[in-house]
Amino acid sequence: MPPENYERSVFINCPFDASFAPLLEAMIFCVIRSGLTPRLASESLEGGESRLEKILILIASCRFSIHDLSLAKASKAGELFRMNMPFELGLDLGRRRAPDVDTDDKQFLIFENEPYELKRCLSDLAGVDVEFHRNNFQQVIRKLRNFLRVQAGANLPGAAALEGEYFTFQGWMTEKKIWEGHTEDEATELPTQERLDEMVVWMALGRPSEFLKEHG
């Protein structure tokens, strides 16, 4: 038997830098709007347990995966090459090819920053479709929407409408957080998990266009 909720879970392998936050938020929004559950390494990295073991558990628990390798390369002289994202992609690919009928149907979306960038440094991906986003969250929404619609059968509106919903959610959440006592700046710089939680609430309320205090 596959792991519980395997068919409805999406592993997100990406940087957790502040500069990448808008793209990560767009990814999480698309997944939640699809009725699926995003799973991130950061959700379970508590002390006392092996990070690698936790990553392997997450990979085995998700039929779908988003692997963003756009920041895998060093951006300036003296900066170290980021290996976590390519490593986790390799683990996920290995899991799909392993002799386990419960997880041999895994589906991946791989992102890079510029077209063909990965093929120059990761030639083993030759023949594998890779999408680029040029650090643009709107490109992420469009391409992830198509992936989830086709591969997961998600009931999603068109890309432009989905982007409009994303902006609606952001406005709703900002109003809610200001009502809760945050400044406007604080409301736009919340931890990833808190933003994810608010997306779940927004969905449960029927995707409201504005925040109503009686829902707070």
C-alpha cells in the first residue's frame, strides 16, 4: 500500500532564501488551490533526527514533486555551489525507478531560471523536460497550473484567473493580519508556514474577496 495521502501530496524542493519567497508562496498557493497538500523539508526539521531520513520520508509520501534548481549554481566568485536541491531531485528520481509499485508513478516538475541552463551543468537531465521561470512568480503560477491540471487532474481555472485569485488572497491575508495586530510590512513578511495556514483558511471560507472580521 502507498503511504497515507500519497496521491494528494506534493513535495516542494526549493531554496528557502528570502529572495525566493515570492516564488515559493506562488507554488504553495497553486498546490493548495488544487486541493492538494504541499510538503516541505522545513516543516519537519526538528533537532535530534536525521535531515536525510526526513527528506526520504517526504519523498516517499508524495506522488507529485516540484524541484526548483534555479539557485543551484553559485552566483558570484567564492560562493559555494548549492547541492541540496539537485541531490534531493536525484533521491526522488531514484525512488520512482526503484522496484516499488506503490511509488513508481511519481510525477515531477523541474524548474530552472533560464532555458537550457541545467543542461549545461547537469547533462544527465538530457531528454527530461525542464521549465524555466526567470525568477518570475507569474511564470511559476502558469507552468505549475498546467502541471497540476494535467498530471494531477486538478480542477483549476485558467492561468490569468488563478493569478487573480492569488492577488485576492494576498489582499485578504494582509487585511486579516493587520486586524490581528500586525503592521502592513509585517503582514507581507510572515513565515512560510503561517502563510500556508492562511491559504488553507481562505480556501475553507470559500475564497473570499475581502476579509470580514466575523471570520477572524
